[in-house]
Amino acid sequence: MPLQRRLPKGGFTPLNRVEYQVVNLRALEEIEESRISPQVLKSRGLIGSIKRPVKVLGEGEVSRALEVSAHAFSASAENKIVAAGGSVTRVSR
């Protein structure tokens, strides 16, 4: 049997890949506090670990001004938070 058929097939996995913990705006809307950080998300059970980076996605709506701190934001999430009168802060890793 030829060598290329005997070797395992597989893709490439980058060593420096960043896996974000995702949180949607719909979940942020349910939190009573106006200042939201990774520590608040951890205490509410929305993320698993504070050591891994958090990304906020734009699924859902925001009806009040929120001050959100996270490692990354999608463009739609950032636009919706700012449009509601809130602010976005990027936390370094």
C-alpha cells in the first residue's frame, strides 16, 4: 500500500489559537447591574473561567445603558451597546 494511504489524514491546528467564551447581548440584558465585567459574568454562571478571554456577540437587543468590559466584541454588539447609550471597554489578555 502506498505511503500516502498509510499515513493519518488530518488538518492543521494552529498552536496560538484563541478560543473565546461567547456571551450574547440577550444574556447581558438579564443582568441587573449596569457595569458588566468578566468577574460579573463568572459569578452569574455565564462563562466558565476568568482566565479564558470573553467575546460579546450581538444576538439580542439592549434597552438600557451598559458599561461592558470584555476581551473582544463583534461589530454588531459594539454598535448596539453604544446606540443604547452604553460604553465598551476592551480588556487586555
